[in-house]
Amino acid sequence: MVSTRAAVERIERICARDTDPTTLRVTILDEVRQQVGFDAYAWLLTDPDSWVGAAPLAETPRLGDLPRLIRLKYLTSVNRWTVLPVGATSLLAATGGDPSRSRVWRELLHGYGLVDVASMVFRDPYGCWGFLDLWRIGAQRSAFTPEELGWLGDRGPAITAALRRSQAATFHAVARHGDSRATAASDTAGRHGPVVLLLSPDLEVLTQTAETDAYLRTLLPPYGAAAPVPAAAYNVAAQLLAIEEGVDDHPATARAHLSGGRWITLRAGRLPGAPDGRSPIAVSIESTAPDDRAVLFARCAGLSARETEILRQLAAGADTRALAARLFLSEYTVQDHLKSIFVKTGCRTRLELIAHATGG
């Protein structure tokens, strides 16, 4: 690794820019690759409440293994992002030099000739915003060194803040005319059929409703005429499997940015029928409910618990006097909280604030 002050400053400048979540991650990865070599990666944005992946960005050896990789990632307790401390660690360090202790390595990754994995979790007081795995593959590769992991870990706070800000900006986004993602989202918004994807316990796609394809194409646009990869659905379904096996207890749900200012919620549930956990898994997709969206908006903007409650009361129609009475505050204190909310969210009026927060 070549670590220079110039490299650190470049990453800090990248993190300070106003950019979308995908561009942010791609640009950071390009810089990190020059400082800490790696051969493949998976970087997921997560729902800050459930910590379940919703917007993956990945470069892996075998795309066909993606459902299996995601399932094993969620079913592996070793080095899982939900138990990692903030910073960076490696698979070899976490397993005491015995990667076979990791289920995902034992059942899949060892077949890739994988040498080591560096893992980072991006978490702050407002939630978990994503996790990143960097893979080193091939006999010529060595394990990640403590110095490399330390360098990666030191970049964590700036990257975490940038991820949260990039998510906050999506609430202000306006669909551009001619944007294919915006068009697909707009087309879907006018439909009223159920949006459901049915998966096998091994995360193979069994069937889906007619409306599902448009959502999946907007979430993760495929190349050309290829079928969309339901990666977000794989993630919530894999979390359901993790709950059933006692690996993790976060809910099998995730909110994901669709396009423009639109957010959707994915939920996974087991259909009754077959014994021994072999019944299909249904993943539903729906527009995020206004109150749930407002809470997510508050997390992305870094609102305090009191500011979040004020936002929710505003969205429910309360005025300053009603807010003061319900929260046992003076009207002056309510106004001070509102000023802080406007600064953090970039909104100038209550109507604008409510529109962005609830999507109304």
C-alpha cells in the first residue's frame, strides 16, 4: 500500500461532494484500489434501522453465484457486518488465521481462490448506512496487513457521513424528463397490482407478478435486454433465513431509493405449506408509507429524537401551538427546534419539509 497525504485528501474531497450514492461509492473504490489493492468487492447500502442491504454495488468473480453468495453472507456469523465494530477488520484476523470458521468462505469463497477479505461497516448514531467487503484472490496475493486495515478504518467516519448525506439528498431529487429510471418509476407509480417476487429457500426466482419487473429494472438497471437482478429482494429474503436460523434478529425488511424522490419498502415472509423450511419466500415491494418515510428522512438528515418527533407531529398536521402542548415545550422552544430542522434538511418552509419527508 502506498499511503500519502494526497490520497487521504482526495478521499476527503470525494466525501465532501454532493453526489449520488452510486457515484460516491464508485469514486471512493477507484481511490481505495490504488492505496489498498483488491480484486473484487461488494458494497451495499443498508436500511439504517434494519441494517439489511438494499442497494448493492458489486464486482464478483461469478455473477451466477450471487444468490448463493448473498444467502451465505447473511447466514454467516463470523465477520458479519452487524457484529463488527466501526473500522476495518479482515477475515483472517477474525478467524485467527483459519478462514474455514466462516461459513461463506467454507461453502463458497474458498473455491474462488480467495486469500483474505477486508470488511468495513459504516455506522453512526443515526443508523447503519452500509458495509463493504474487499476480496484478495489468487496465490500471488497476501493477507491484508494491520497497516492497510488501519488506513481503511481511518477513512470510515468521512465515508459514513458521505453515505448518509447522499441518502438524504435523494429526498430532494426530482425525476428528470427523459430519465429512463424516472420513467420506469413513474409508470410503476400509476399501477395498482401487487408487486411480489417468489423465491425458493435457495433464493432462486420462482415467479413474480407483472408489476415486479419495472421495479427491479429501476432499482438495479440491467445491461441491454437482460433480465433485472433482484439483488434487493435476495437481501431481505436472506435476512429472513438468518432470523429463522438464529443468526440475527433484525427484521427482514429494507427501504430502498427507487428514483427521483421515491422510496420503496421490501419485506420478506415465508409462505405456509412445505415442512422443514422449504416453503417459498415471498418478497413484497411497495411505496414506503409516509410516516415510515419521515422517520427515514429524519435519520438521513441527522435529526435528534426530539426533532424527529416534531417532524412526525408536523406531518400529522400539528401547528406550533399544538406541538408545544403535546410535547410540553414552549412555543419558542418549538420554533428553535424547527430552525434546526430547516438547517439540517435544507428545507425553507414547513410545506417543503413535509413534502420531502412524507413524499406528499
